[in-house]
Amino acid sequence: MQVLAKKHLKFLLADKGYRGHGYGGETTVLIETSANKKKHKQLKRRSSVEPVISHAKHHHRMGRNFLKGHHGDLANTLLAACGYNLKKIYNTFKKAYRKMLSLLFFMLLVEENRPERVSVLS
């Protein structure tokens, strides 16, 4: 994270499986316990991110990295994130396009079935 964003993390929110790793950096590691109930909202946020990571692993080739070295790891991560975001944008456009086509089809259908106006003057 420090390499990509060039910032240090203030907090790291982890689950109970992270206990005993003995991290000694500047980052404060918060493990989900009863003592950290004040940070409960942030811990809930962490649980909403995990399905996105799982989806990226299974559907965007994040399960195994075929690129070499540290730069390959970074490139693989960034490209998978770009692919995930592009798919979200594509699905948004697809929904809007379908809605527009259905509206257009409905307008044509209504216009086709509209009775012709008869002028009283003729």
C-alpha cells in the first residue's frame, strides 16, 4: 500500500486470525475484539470489501500471478482493479442502454396504435 499510494496507513483493521503475527511497524493494528467496539463501523466496512476481493480473485485472474517480480505483482493488481471497474462501468451503460431501448420501443408502439385524428373542418 505504501508503494502504490506513497502514504503510510494509520490503522489496519484485521480479523481474529491475524493475532500473533507480531507486526512492529508504524501502523496501528486493530483486531476485531470487544475492546474495539468504537471502531465497529470501520470493522463493518472491512467486511463489505472482502466480497470485492473474492470476486477479483475468482473472476479477474487474481488467484495466481504469472507476472515476474514485485513490479509484476503491482501490474497484476492494478490491471485486475481496472478490469473490475471497467466491468462495473460497462454494466451501468448496459442498463441505461436497455432502459433507453425499452422506452423507445414503448413510444413507437404507442404511436403505432394511436388512432388518427379526424379534422372537423374538412
